[in-house]
Amino acid sequence: MKILVTGGAGFIGSNLLQLLVPAHSEHEFVNLDKLGYAGNLQSLKEIESAPNYRFSQIDLVDSQAVSEVFESFGPDIVIHLAAESHVDRSIHGPRAFVESNVVGTFNLLEACRRHWNGSTSARFHHVSTDEVYGSLGDDGLFTEETPYDPSSPYSATKAASDHLVRAYSRTYGMNVTVTNCSNNYGPRQFPEKLIPLMILNCLDRKPLPIYGEGLNVRDWLYVDDHCRAIWKVATEAKAGETYNIGGNSERTNRQMVDAICEVVAGKTGVAPTELTDLITRVADRPGHDHRYAIDASKVKNDLGWEPAESLESGLEKTVDWYLANPEWIAAVRDGSYRSWIEQNYAAREEQEGK
């Protein structure tokens, strides 16, 4: 088959291609990525010369460029990962999220519709997030039937793209599948997200800022487990199906940071308290959902998928990767962006005259 992956130079996309390209020499893979701030071709060094892989730098907002790729490559499966994905950035600049996540998805769907011309054998697999469901209370789990209730510009644009994908299935008969995943972590993640930010700040002995009381809860999913689920759904699921993909690893943000400190301390030979003493509370971000938790029983029952990594084993692998890849870290830490949480911390330090 010919498989087109969008956003393949990003976090999940690069891990997906690193997994699939060597394992499936019978398939051809094309990676479309605009190489925005979080797109990094260094994440694909191991496969860049593989005979069944090629890269094309394209912004999905450019509908003509997208159409030309479809004409030249003729994909049988599209795995759509390309998206602006950081909640903090969507608060600062929501327009980019509407353009990438909504308009980009629309252009891709239109190219599929024109090229496939009613074929039901080709498939469009859309990778989305559990954030479209909004916030849970202290109890309960997101299921595939949970109503959408997005809280941030990011999650609202992902909800919109989910609806577009399903509308193209119902209106045009397109063969689509959708997955909504919990919080991913692992190698090659841009260090604005919680886990890589905390790992690198631990290594640099910088403050470890946590929103509010640190009691917001997330379900953590190791990226390789997620990639295996994406491939299973894209190639084995019935047309029109939606699956929630979770890691069965709920933790508060404070618990997560404590765990990171413990692992980093063990790997670097410092006392855990030397790192936990760096934890600092900052003002909460707007619209911060209290809790996410996934019921992934449907994908287990239908397709036999479940996470292979525990949070403990996945976190150890993640810390090992960042310790072993200083060149990758240097290439992405150019100081061009500070997350909302880092800006809040810096503002507080300035107010206190530090």
C-alpha cells in the first residue's frame, strides 16, 4: 500500500514512522509536514534514507500543494496527525489553530474526495484527542459516546476537525476512522509539554512550575503504544468506527512531576529532594480542565489492543532517551517560545524582584 502520514516530523508522527517504515518494507510511506516549530527532521534520521520512505515539506493550508501530492503519490491510506497541538499556544494565538486544524483538515479531506472518487477501499484515519470531551469530575470515564464539550481553542478546533471527518463519511461515503487519545509522552516530544519540560528542567536545575495546586488529572499514554493503536485502527477497524485510546495511567500533575524527579534523580545520582525542591506553583491557565480519563475497552474488545507500557516503564524509557540525545534537545531549545506556565513563573519572579 501507499500510506501518506501528515505531521510525520512531529512527536507522534515521527515515532509512528520510526515504528512502521522499517517493519513494513512492503509499503511506501510519504511524510507531509510543514516543519513548524515542533517539526524536526532530526527525529527521522534513522529512516531518512529508507527506500520505502520520502519526505515532502507541505503546509496543509496550501490546497494546491496537497492536491499535487495526491496526484503524484496516490495514497491508499491517509493517517492525519498534522495539527497545532498545544493548549497554551492556542490561548496566545488561536488563529493558527483554526487554520491548521480546521482548514488543513478540510483541504486534506477534499483532496481525498477528489482523488478517491467514491472508492470505499481507500481510508482516511484521523488522529484526535480526548480534550474534545471537555472536563470530567472526580469520577467517570470518557467513552466513544461522551458528548463533545471543548474548553480551549485547541480542543475546539480538534472537535471541529473530528466533525468534518465524520461529515465526509456520511455525506460522501468516505471510508474514515477516528481515534481520540489521552496525553502522550515519550521520545522526541517538543519540550513545551509537561513531561519533557520537567525532565529538561530537572537536568538544568531550573524551577519546575506546576499550575495551581497541581491536582489536575491526566491519563498518560506511552507514544509507541499509541502508534500501535493507530496502525491497528487504520488497517483493521471497520469503516466509520471511533476508538478512544488510553494508557490506564491516571495521575495528578503533582504526582507526575514527583515521579519524573524520582526517575531523573535515580539516573543522575542526585537526591530526589534536590529536584522536588525545585517545584513551584504558578497561576492556573484559563479553561484548565480538571480531569481526563479514558475507557479504552472498545479498542481492546474489537481489535485486541491494550498498552504494553506501564507509566513506570514508559517514563524510564522516556528519561533514558532524553539523557541519550543532547543534540536533539539542543536543536529544539532555541528560546523562541516560553509556555504559558513558564511565562507565569517569570512574571511572578519579576514581581518579587528576583
